[in-house]
Amino acid sequence: DVKVTQSSRYLVKRTGEKVFLECVQDMDHENMFWYRQDPGLGLRLIYFSYDVKMKEKGDIPEGYSVSREKKERFSLILESASTNQTSMYLCASRPGTGDVGRETQYFGPGTRLLVL
Amino acid sequence: AQSVTQLGSHVSVSEGALVLLRCNYSSSVPPYLFWYVQYPNQGLQLLLKYTSAATLVKGINGFEAEFKKSETSFHLTKPSAHMSDAAEYFCAVIKGSGGYQKVTFGTGTKLQVIP
């Protein structure tokens, strides 16, 4: 069964802290994604990666960085957390065959982050 | 650039009634379109997708969507709502061309099913 796991379901951090969100997929997928989800705004893409050590900025990369040292793991880093980064963070993965319209994107359960 | 618009952030239906969730896309070329569902405290799950093979697409849990090019719409329907359908639904489209195409999501519609 397809699985995308995220290291935490809930996190509470303080302003200025460095925050790591981890995502692991067990499907040998090439592509991995980080989104944030906010009420009324839907899902917005932060960063994505199409291969190990490769990354591309999404629509809202400011204040975030990512790391992909191994194919199965994609980390989102908040260098200095701020209150406006309080949100739900969703990780996803996709095979990466090139025909993206025919691929299914699989999501993790999400991490709800509260920055105080 | 391709995008989707979901009309209605909240929709309420009675159990057993028709479910209709609206999605319109903007595209200059035939797009790939998706509907995802998010149950409370869970990630998103693919309901169905349109890939130009057929205009009426059937998905899981009795949902279906019809691609109408003349109306640039891809509305999601289910003939009879069930309590378990209460969730948030997202329409999505492929954005970009060539290279690394990304999925762009609508703002979501929360479906409430009233007993």
C-alpha cells in the first residue's frame, strides 16, 4: 500500500526557532512536494524536488528551505519560524514518469504547526 | 497560466440529496483536471481525474465529474449524499508546460451533509 508519512501531526514552536518537518515515502517516487494549507487559500506549493539533491521553488518559497539527501526523504526547513508560518503543512509524492497528467499524487496526513 | 476556481467555500446538502460541487478552469489548451478529497485530520486523496480519454469521469465513492469544454467546467457530482461524504473537496489542474509540471489547487469547498 502506498504510503507517505510525516514526522509529526502537531508541532508547537516559538518565534525564531529553526523547525524541521520530515516527509518519507516508500514508493520510490522521483518527485516530492511541500504545500501549506490555509483556510480560504487552498494548497499552495512551497518547494518541490524532482530528484535527489534537486529542488525547485514553488509559489511561496520565502522563509523556507528544503533538503533531499535521499530519494525517499524530503525535509522542509523553517530557518527562523514566524507566527505567519502557522499552518497545516502537507507533503506529497508522485512517480515522475513525465506524463504528469496520468500520475497520481499521494499525500501525507499533514503536520499542523503552531508558531507562538 | 492555468488555474481553477471553485464556487462556494461551503456547501450543505441533506443526506440522500444530490451533491454538486463546482469547478471552472482557465486554460488555453485541454488540461488535466483532478478532484481530491480531504477528510478531517487527513491528507488529500485522489477522487478522480480527467485526462481527455472520456468527458464523463467516474471516481471512487460514487462520485463523478463531467468535463465541459464549452463551459470550461469540471463539476463534481454524486446522486445521493451520505454522511461519510462530509469533507473538503479540491479541484486541481496541471500548471505549466514542458519541464516540471505542477498541480495547482483551487481554494476548496467544504461539504456538510445534514441528517
